[in-house]
Amino acid sequence: MKAPDFAYCRPASIDAVCALLAEHRDDARILAGGQSLMATLNLRLSAPALLVDINRIDALRGIHLAGDGNYLRIGALARHAEVARSPLVALHAPLITAAMRHVAHPAIRNRGTTCGSLALADPSAEMPACAIALDATLVLQSQSGTRGVPARDFFFGLYETARRDDELLIEVRVPCQPADQRVGFDELSRRHGDFAMVGVAVTARGTPDRMTDLRLVVFGTDTMPIDCRDAAALADRQAWSPALGEAIASAAAASLDPDTNMFGGPAVKRRQAAALIRRVLTATFTSREAWHG
Ligand code: FAD
């Protein structure tokens, strides 16, 4: 199918984008990498009157250390491929580097943007779950000013976020990983590069003898990533053991509310999630590299 008719503009500044969004609101869509948007247009799942292409705006490019070296700033035009091979991301946010291997295929990663993935909020996408696990902040700009929204408050449901129609997501800020933080990531998908049937992102601090601050985010099962806080709290100041991993996995899986889709019903998805959580926790807490590397 062909896309419906739309107007197209390619402004040169963030202010010009914000002015267009303020004028056209829900009739306008930001065009970043186009890897999701163009497909929805061609399938006529959406029909915006205006596409606002942000690809000319240099201020939205790049990945930098900012805030006196306290966080990574990933600009709205940083492509998945750029994030995947960034030494800064590998050093300060290795969870994102680990997860990027699972995001789509090279051609899509070359154009698709990490902020585009956050703005889209596909429930099976890797980056929203990582943003929650890492306590990232999404920075939104409109004619009214700039505001930061913690990732845990950004995702509402299926493709629903806290972003207002007149706001551009200009960057995501990811706190630099503390020295004693360890991370784990894995997902189940039919083929490598497909969207996840279920995925798990983990961060933790402390030592295997005394774990603290476990964050466990499950995605692909519900309409948005699920931050399994109650299950993760079972690990607080505990020593790692397979029995503890089992208890956390069971509690986390029970807290999910999966729909039935082509991959199965709630019982299947909970079983898949529990198995994957056990696998990721075991890898994170027993690998010598993870704790002593
Ligand atoms: P676009 O397609 O340009 O935009 C997507 C949506 O976000 C639009 O509504 C747009 O208006 C909005 N938007 C984009 N940027 C901004 C911004 N800065 N501010 C406000 N709104 C914005 N993704 C995964 O995570 N995992 C996968 O496994 C995966 N597999 C894929 C497989 C295929 C075959 C395809 C085609 C895509 C796949 N994707 C996957 C999606 C891919 O990662 C997209 O690149 C990403 O979801 C959207 O990024 P984009 O820059 O292309 O955004």
C-alpha cells in the first residue's frame, strides 16, 4: 500500500519544530529514523496531515557525557547503530550496549533512533525497558519550555506515553553506572532481531553476598514494560542463591498481566518470563566477569 497524502517539512531548529507542533498538534508527526513511522503510514495505520522531519537539526545529534560527567546524553538523532558501537555507552551504560544487539537488524539500526524507540513505546521494544531499569530521564521540549520525565513515569500503555502532542523528545539522559553496579539482559524471540516475545533487563548493586538495589524490568508480555519492584525487593541485602532466584522469578511472573496474542496466552507468557528471569538473574549473579570484571 501507499501512504496517504501528507505535507512534509524539514525545519532547521528545535524552536521551529516546536512552533509547528504547537500549531498542528495531533495532526503532526515527528519523522526521525522513519523505521516505524513509514511502515504505519504505508499500512494506513496512521494518517497525519504533516510530517516534521528533524534530521537537519544538528543540536539533536550525538552522544555525550554531561552534567559534570554524571550522565550520558543521547540526542534524539543518535541512531541505534551509533549507540550500539559507542565506547561511552559501553563504559557508562553497558546494559544498553547488551540490549542493542537484540534491536532489529543492521539496516534498521542504521536509521532508527533510540529516542524514536522511546517515543514510540512499543511494548516489545528493548530501549524503554532499559530506560526504566537505568532510571533514565526523557527530556521533552515545547514552546512552553523543557521538562524531564523519569522513564518510570513516561510509559502509560500500548504506544501511550507522557509526551504531549506539542512536545519533541530532544534527548534521553542516562545516569552513569556506579562502580558496583552489574547488569543483565536477555530476550526470547522467534528469530534474532525480531521484536521480543518476552525480555528482561536487570541492574543490581552490592556483591553476590549482599545485593542491593535490584531492578528487574520485564517487557513484551504486557502493554508496557513492567518494573517488578515487589519481586526485586526480595533480593534486598540478601546473598544470591538459586532458591532466591526462583522466588524472585515466580513473584515477578505472577505480577504480570499478559494478553493473548500469536505467541500464546497468559500462562505461557508467565512461564516464559519466569524461565527468562531465572536465566538472566543466574547469569548476572554467578558470572565472575559480572562481579569481578
Ligand atoms: P520513527 O519511525 O521516525 O518514529 C516512530 C514514532 O515515534 C513516530 O510516531 C514519531 O512521530 C515518534 N518520534 C520519533 N522520534 C521522536 C522524537 N524525538 N520526539 C517525539 N516523537 C518522536 N525496535 C526495537 O526496539 N526492537 C526490535 O526488535 C525491532 N525490530 C524491528 C524490525 C523491523 C522489521 C522494523 C521495521 C522495525 C523494528 N524496530 C524494532 C523498530 C525500530 O527500532 C525503530 O527504529 C524505532 O522503533 C523507531 O525509531 P525511528 O527513529 O525509526 O522512529
